[in-house]
Amino acid sequence: MFRPAGLSDEESNSDDEYGFYETPRKKYTFSNNYENSRKKVENRLQDAVINGNLKEIEKIVALDLNNDANFKLESGWTALMHACFHAQKKIVEFLLEKGADPNLHADSMTPVMAACSNNSGSDDIIHDIVSNLSNHDCLLNIGDKYGQTPLMRAVSSGRTSVVELILSKNVNIEMRDRQGWTALFWAVHHNQPKILEILISKGARLTEVDMQGRTVLDIAQSHEYPQIIEILNQHLKLDNSDEDLLGTEVSDLATWQDYYPGLINDERPKYTSEIRHLLYGMNCERLHSLMLQNNVDLKTFLLLEENDMIKLGIEMPFERQRLKHGIRSFHVKGWKLNTVAGLHIQKSDNYSLQDCLATLGSHLQQLYILESTIQYLMRDYCKIHNQIKFEPPDSPILNKMQSAAKKLLANINSIRREINIMKSIHTKISKNNPKPADLIKEKSTKELAMGYLTDAVVICSLGFLAYHARTYVTSFLRK
């Protein structure tokens, strides 16, 4: 059996609570008024739910089930699951008020999944049922044994209002089922153009592929859905144009400070723009807006802990677990020589100003990341210090830590060597090249005033000398 997505290993008690490890069922003693078998009571309960007989449900729960609203039928379904599947709104309300657990499941099917799978009930009723379940803390970031989430089921059923409701609950729109499909794939497969537009507006990825390497556009073309194809092509074109615009902005740098984000304001670089790429790789790009709202820089992001994530508003345990795993993988990832290589790798005698600035900017970012990694390692080292201080000198743990420290030091030394090489290259460039004409600056007002004053003094001096020379020459001729 597949464990439904969204439940982390940290929630060790959640498995027992929601039946992943089955516990013995409660034995029910039926009242003397009903001397029928358990099967007959189950049939009465199921028939009452299907027919929407609320009074009969109240009677069975009170007299036959001892007010236990979580009684499971032989199929494993609870009365709440049946009521959700058959769109019996009033019965759902009654059972939830009686304490029915909205997260009890049968074969990984939950009540909210059952409600979203209904194809016959009205949109308003299904919307109200899902809203009521959500208000009672039902899990939405969860998949059945096939990986299908409540959102996927609502998409497949064409429940537009339910889809909007679920998306408003901050769910992970990129969760995948066993065939690698997201909710976007299901909207395309079931020809739901309106829902498709909603998902795209919420940031659903258009270029993802499933387990067979197919994109959503491939699925639409195989089904020959012209409206779906038109919508996808339109948004894919917009995405490409945005990327082209971004590339133009990055390549068209106006000043040298643009290579060092933050320095133009006399601040340390923050590299906030890099967080979006890391979140995408961790399949957590939905959290990018939270990072922007809280002004999280790259260093803060790379040092996030459990409590920090909760303070930022990351409520889902599986998202926090993904972030922690992704951040750890980032810090322990090995570096290659080309990563810290500088201008000397290009083997050229002529380097443009842009080459120098780009290489220096790259080294600055690498030092920024290495500083974060050192803090991350030291923090973890302090946490386990008491555990490893009694390790023998030849312990594998100590050997691994020493090896990692040597590699980290080697990376830092490599960057230092690159900096020294850059210094010598810049010295050579400054000595062997004339001063660029574009470095001639326009004179300031003060400089212009001093120039005018100097010119006036010179002119007056020359006039004074000319006057005295003329006087001298005239007197000499008279003699």
C-alpha cells in the first residue's frame, strides 16, 4: 500500500490515528430493539445515507452505534465517506458535529476525496461539503494509493468552484500521481479549459513531463482538444517571451555594480533572485512568495531550520521536510574545479572589462555560499558534538568530517588563488593598456569656476605685462 503524500515521517502517530496500521475494530453491542446481525445494521446505515434519511442516521448512531460516528462498515468506509460520496450535505454536517474524523480512510481513500469524486451532485452542495471538511482540518495535500489528490479528483469531475476552494487553502499544486501527472495533466486529459486557466493562473508548470516523457501539450494533441491546445500554446508563448525579456535584462548591464547585487546601495550582496531557482529544484516554488514577503536573502534561506520555516508560515510538514532535505543536499554537494576557475582557464591575453567583472562577481558569490555552508556545518557540528566527542580517533564519522573539512578548505584556497591571479592580470592590464577615453569625466561646477578664474588671472597678468612692456618700449624710443 502506498503511503498518501503529505504525511511526513515526523508525524509518527498519524499512521495509527488514520489507520495505516490497522487496530482492532471496536466491538459493538446492538440494542435489544435490534436483534439483527451486524450486516443488517450496516445495510440500514448505508441505505439511509444513500437516500438522505437524516432521521434514520441519527437513530442508528444513537441507538446502535453508541454515538460513535467513526464506525466502519465491512467495506472499510465510514458513514461520513458514504455521505460525502453521495453528496448528502446535511448528513455530513451531522456526522462531523458528532465527532466523525474527516481523515479516516479506507484503502487510502478519504472523505474529501470521496466528495471530490462525485459527478452527480450539484456544484454548490459539493463545494459546501468540501468547505465543511476543510473547516474540520481535513488533509488536502494527500494522495490515495494511486497518488491522486483531492485537487486532481475535483479537476477530473469538473468541479470548478471546488478547485478554486482547494487552491485557496494553499495546497501544493505540483503534487504528482503514480504516472507522474499533476492536476494540470488531469485538466487537459478531461478537457477542462476553465479549470486549466485557473491552474495556470496559480502558477502550475506547463513544461513538466510524466513518467512516459509526455508534456501536457502532448496529451492535448493526442486527444485532439483544440481549445486546450490553443490555451497551452498561448501561455507557452508568453512564458518564452518572459524568459527572453529576462535574458535581455541580465545581459544588458548598465553599470559595473549590476554584477554585484546590493553593492550599489553600499550593502552586502543578498542574491535573493537565486532562491527561486533553488525552490524550483526542490519542487517548492509555491513558497517563493513567502520568501519575498519576509525579505529572505540567500544566506538566511540556506540556514533555515524547522522553527524558522514555521515562523515564515510554512505549515505543511512535508514541505518543511523537502526544504530541509534540499538545503542539506545543496551544502553537501561537491564542487568541481571549473566551478571556481577564473580567467586563466580561458588562455587568452586579452580580457574585456566584462570578463573581469563577471569572474570577480562569480567568486564573490562562491565565497558568500561557502560562508553559509561553513555556518551550516558548524551549527550541525555543535548539535552532535556531545555525541562524537567520545568517538575513537579512527572513527569513520571523524574521518568523514575531516575529509569534508579538507575539501571545504581546498575550495576556499582555490578561490584565494584565483583572486591572486586576478590581481596580477589587472595589474598587467593597467600597465599595458592606455587609459580608456570613457573614463574622462565632465568637469564639475567648482572646477569650471576655478578654470575661469585661472583664465582671468592669466589674461590680467598678460595685460599687465603688455601695458608695462608698451610703456617701457615707448620711453625707450623717446630716448
